[in-house]
Amino acid sequence: MTIFAKLTRTEIKLFLREPVGAFFSLLFPTILVAILGSIKVFRDPSPELNGLRTIDVYVGIAVALSLAMIGLQVLPMVLATYRERGVLRRIATTPVRPITLLAAQLTASVLIALVSSALCITVGYAVYDVPLAENFPGFVLAFLLCALGVFAIGLLIAALVPTGKAGNAVGTLLFFPSMFFAGLWTPREFMPDWVQRIGDFTPMGAGERALHDAMSGTWPNWLSAVVLLGYLILFGLGAARLFRWT
Amino acid sequence: MAVIEVSNLSKRYGDTVAVRDVSFAVEPGEIFGILGPNGAGKTTTVECVAGLRTPDSGDITVLGRSPRDPALRAEVGVQLQESQLQEKLTVREALDLYSAFYRDPADWRALAAELGLADKLRTPYGKLSGGQKQRLSIALALIGNPRVAILDELTTGLDPAARRDTWDLIESVRDRGVTVVLVTHFMEEAERLCDRIAVIDRGAVIALDTPAGLVEHAEAEQTIRFRPDKPLDDTLLTALPEVREVRHTGGRVEVVGTGNLLHAVSTVLAVHQIVAKELRLEQASLDDAFVRLTGHTDGE
């Protein structure tokens, strides 16, 4: 096994050993789909959703939710803790570069988000007949764009905060408004038009919209794609410039 | 050729000068001590040697290379102060993971056994005692079979028994041909382990010698205490160049001085046929030498 694979496996193991984080990141989106789907009115077609049912929309929102929890809450906390505790510094004294650990942590995060998303899509499909994404490559593209955008934000948080606790706090502060615009409390389609327009420029608003596009058979819209790439470039470059290893 | 060569190293953080004009050379196979009070610049110095910090000025070579040379990472094992591992990573996982970082690693099971960690392999890092964490940290510094080991404050937090075990381990590491740089503020440790010691105070090297040489050069004072069997004229003793002071406490005489004090005093006593009873000689230790060199005790 390569060092990178070994590091990634270790990161996944360590993630699974944090029961609270593992529960919320891996299972909570699925539980949300299961609970909302059990509500009768959410299984009726809704005119505001162009004939879709609320539960159909919530599967996409749940996928965005898993990305937001992992990218905004888990990632900055883990990386800032690694710096705070001197884990990155210790790695720097070995033949392995600290950036390898960072890449392994990012890979582990993407894999965990994939599993979490697959789980809620499966439950939505098997239990509530939520159709699978009609444009599957489009869905993968939307998932990746959303992951890149939100993980770049998580990296910048990790670069700026002094401790793991602070990383988690800042991430959580961003998590709630982000998920509001993604429609976690009210799907975007029920929001006033101007709120939706603001949401289009937020990472999770754009991410959920792109996911929703692919779920309903088209490619992610250009605006969302550009917004997410913008977050990736802006926050990614910021993180690369500001990240301190020690 | 020296394994590590440091010449005129300087490093400042903002307005604070951490290290100023530090030079020394570490020879192959020796245990080289860097001794000094807290905040003296010891850690900054070794962090520059380990390639973790860039000096403001001065030259450093390690095994003939620049400290930043990536090729050195496999040759130099570093044990950092205050560098922890992930709470939930077990001892076995840490050893296994870090040994995978090196092309020619040591047998981590043997290393764990040698460091008394064999029965802790399943324990997560967060559940280890301070001493066990320290020993794991030493194991990780040695896991790559380095040619040079840099150990910063390695026995801080260890109980006396564990400290002695660690000293034995360091000696066995040196016997394998590894050059060891040991940062410490424990005199006893430096005296016991080091072939040579650089004493650093306020960012500068103020002495560099063997432990015995340091004691001698510091001309630390010695004190002789005895009870003479008949009254003693102080001037007999104060006339000696070695003697600085003569004091009387009860029936005892205390003679403070330097150099070959005992010989000088006993010669005078013999000439005057005075018998010294309950004779005690208090000799200087590295501790005393250190206080004299730095003009203050550790931690002040």
C-alpha cells in the first residue's frame, strides 16, 4: 500500500472513532430523509415544485447537507487540531511532506461524503421511490463542484483559526446560513425570489441547485458551476497562501 | 568530518533575538548536549538544524547537506517538544504508519519492546501517560534508522526510573553509531550522557566542553569542612592562594576555595600537626558550573 493510501485509511479510521462526528456526517442526512419521507404531505406532488414531491427535493438537500457538515465542520476542526497538536510538524520531520497528510484528509472527507450521500440516495429510492439522478454524470459533476467549493472554504477556515475548537466554531457559524440557502429548513423553491437569488451566490445554495438540476435530468446550470468554481479558486488560493504548517 | 556544522547562526522573532551568533560542530558518534535554561534558544537552534526553521543568517550543514534538503529527512530522526499525535491513534498504528514513511525502517516491534511499549500497542495515544507518550515520541524519532537523532527535552515528564531507562536507550542508540544531539535543561542528564556540551544562555553559546571540562573551567568553588583537634590560626589557611574564605561554625572550620584546595589545606595542616576530624569535601557539580556560567539558576 502506498503511503498516501495508508494515510487515507488511517484518517478514515480516526474519523469513525469520533462517534458524534461520524453519526452526523454519515447517518444524519439519511435519517433526515427517512423522517421527512414518513410525513404524508411531503410525499404528495407539489405545484411549487413543478409536480415533484417535497421528499424528491430533500434527497438532493441531504446530499448537500453531508458535504456541508464534512467540509465546514469536520475538515477545519481536524486540520486545525493537527496543526495545534503538532501532528503536521512531526510529519514535516519525516520523508513524508505534510501536504500528503492534508491530501489524505481531503480524500478521506470526499469518500465519507460519498458514502453518506449514497446512503441517503439509496434510502430515498428504496423506501420513498425518489427517482435516481436522471443525468448521472451531471450529478457526479455537481457533487464534485459542490465538494470542491465547500472543502476550499473549510481549508481556509483551517488556515485562519488557531485551534481545532475555533475551527469547529467558525465552521458551525457558517454551516447554518449556508444550509438555510441550500433549503434545509425550507426548500429553495418555497423561498421568495430575492432570497433565492442571494442563495444562488452562496456555496451551498449554488451546490444544491446544481445537484437539483442533475437530479431532474439536466446538466448543472452555468451560474452555479461558476459560483462553485469561484469559491474553489478564491478560498483555495487563500488557504494555500495562508495555511501555516506549524 | 563533522556530522553537523553550525556557524554564526542567528534567528530573531520580531524584536526578540532567539539565537545570536551560535557556532558548534557535532562529531560522528558522539552525544552532543545543548544545555541551557528555559527560553535560552536551545529549541530554536535545533529546529534550525532539523530544517524546521530558516535561520536569519549563518550556515548549517547536516551530513554535508543543507538542513532543508529533503534527502535528510530519512537520515535525521527528530523528537520534538510538544508535538503530539492524534488522540485516537493507537501505539501500534502510529508505529506502523510512521515506519511506512521510511525506505529502510527499524523493526517497530523491537523498538516498542525496547522502550517498554510492547503491552501498550492497542492503547490510543490519548490514553497514554506522559511518560508513555514521550517514549512513543522517541520511538518515532528512531523508527527510520536515522544516522542522526535530535532529541528535544526527551526526559521531561518522565519519572526517575523511566528517565534512567531512557538514558540507557540513548546510550544503546549511540552504540549503534547514531550521532545524538540532546537538548536538555537537566544537568544530571547532560553530565551522565553527553560527550560534549554546548551551554546556551540568552541565545549565545557561553561554553562548549566536556562535562568535566565545564566543571573545571567554571572554577566552581569547593568547600572543605572539618573539626581541628587543636585551635587553628586562620592566617595559616588564608595565606594559601587556593583559599578564598575561612569560616568558623561551632567547633568546625569551613574553608572555601578553588583549584587543588584539598591538597593545599591538608599539607598546611600536616605541617602544623593538626588532625582534621570529620573531614568533608563538597565538590562542584555541573549544576554549580552552570550557575556560575550563566550567573543565574535555571528558570530565573
